[in-house]
Amino acid sequence: MRFKVLNWNIGGAKFLEEMTNDKRQVTRTLLNKALADIVKEHTPDVVTLQEIARYKQPDDVEIQDMIDDIAGYKYFPFTLIDTDYLSSKAKWRKLLRGSDWPPDTYFGQGNAFLVKKDSPVFPVWDLSGLGQDIPATDRPHFVEIVHLDSGLYFGDRNTEPRAALVLHFIYDPKNRDAPSKPLDIFVVNLHLTTLMMEREGVPQIDSLASRVRLAQLDIVFNGIVSRYNSWRQDGYPERRKEREPEQHENFDRHSPLWILAGDFNFTEESDEYMYIKRRNFIDTVPDIGKVSPYGRGSKAKGVKADPTLTLDYVFAGPKFVSFDPVIEETGIGQNRVMHEHKYRASDHYPVLSTIDFTPW
């Protein structure tokens, strides 16, 4: 079985902070061309995007998105903060100072998925057997949103609401050595918290940021992965009561594969990275895939600068449960951070991961 993921923090906040419409359109054009080129060349099954930006100026009929349509893909945007939903306006007032944005512009920011239009995407709790029709993907409950909030939003980075977006695929792995049965693949799109002045020589802030992210990872692993896998081991009960599968359902399934992708805002030396490794998840991009003549890692100090550290990952697991821990080496051309200059439209770099595995 092969599953391909592209992850990219596209830096929408910096797009909104451009002072003039002309500069914003240059940024938007560069970003969309880079994204379209990657998708066309590598055809990932799913693209996980962080920091998308949306806006609606007085003359706009509908809300505008910084991401253009890509042929063959369905776009699922999720706004996590905007000018309407949360009462703090500090972030949005910052955008208006010295810019040509109209004062009553709607602003929004969040995360998104791009999914192949023919992909077998189902609601998170769906237990459909093989051969079932793929449901319409425009239903509001299609992607599960799990909030990772720490309290009131104050309009700054430290208190910005965070969420895990959970997307569910059901595949037929076509294993020639065993009877065919459904394989569930869950992709969790994450953008964890980072604090102002983090990684700038203030250990107290670094320690606090780590504790915040560890609490968010507890929600992901205990409230999402463990909750679902425990439900599976209990025989898929409904409100804790045993039940028989419905006509369209199949309870005989492969162990689900979980893929965590996103901007995690921690380095490979962190407690958070080891937390994930200790839960039998693997970093699917090898060290050699994070290094090139243009730098190391996925995060730079500014757009067009060389990267200096890794904050963006694609993890897969649990090993020994969902797949054989030996994932085939697909080489630097498949599992790597993409450092090419033509992709320098954000201060983060795209991460491409092809996961070859035999489901258990």
C-alpha cells in the first residue's frame, strides 16, 4: 500500500500583513504557482495546509481565499480565527495599520485539506465496507474538528486557538496474501502553539511552550487516536452498548493507520518529538531528506531565506500495530523537505512523504 502526503505551512498571516494589494497579489501568485507545481508533479493523496488566509472586502460578493482551485482536487478550508467569531480585534487592527485594506474588511485564518476528488473519503466514524459509494464531500460534518484551545484568545500568537482536523479515508489495500478488507487511514492536520520569544535564548519561555504543546499532544493521542482505537478494540459499540454491523458496515477491518502532519513548532531535540516517538510513531522523513545545499530543515527566518531548523513533520503510526515498522526506503526524491527556490513562497518549506507499508 502506498499513501502520499504533502504538508505545507503557507504563511497566510504574512500574506494578510502585506501593506498593498499589489504586493499581496504577487505573494498569492507565487504561492499558488508553487503549490500547483508540486501537486501536479507529485500527485499527493492529501495535502495538509496550515495558516490559510481568507478575506472579504466591501466590494467582494463572496469570501476570498488565498488558495486557488487546483484541478482534480477538492479544497476543505477551516477558519479557526476571524473578525466575526472571536471578540478580540487586536490581530486584525494590526493588519489595518498603514495598509490599503478597507477598515471593514472580513479577515479569517485557519488550516485546510486538499484531497483528490476521486479519493475514498468518509466521515470519521464511518465503518463502510468495500465497494460502498463515496458520500458527498460537501457535508459540514465531513472533517472532524478537535479544539486544542488553552483559554481566551487575546489577539496574539501566545493565545491563538489551535485545532486538530481529522480526515478519514477507507481503502482496499488489495493484499494478495490475505482476504481483502477495509483499511482506515486517518490524517490529522496540526498547527501547534508557539510563543513569542521562543527559541530566542529565554529558557523559561522555551519550557512553557513545550508544556503547552505536550498538553496539546495529549489531546491528540488520548482524545483522538486512543479514543478511536479503543472503540475499535471494544467492537465498535454505540453509546457503550454492543451492536451488530449495519448492512453497509464491516467490522472486520485492518488496524487503522494514523498520519499526523503539520507545523508542530518543535525541533527534533525536543521533549515533544520524543513524546511522539515513544508512542510508536515514526518520523517518515529521514535525516537525509531534511538536508540540501540550500539549508537544513523546514523553517527559515524569513521568506526566501535558507531553512535552519525543522518544525514541520509527517508522522505515521502506531508501528507494530498498524504496519510493519520497516517502511520501505523511497529515497530522498520522495521523502524530503522541498528546498527548491521556486517553492520559496513562505517561511516554511513543503514536506513530501510517500509512505509504503503493509497493513496489519
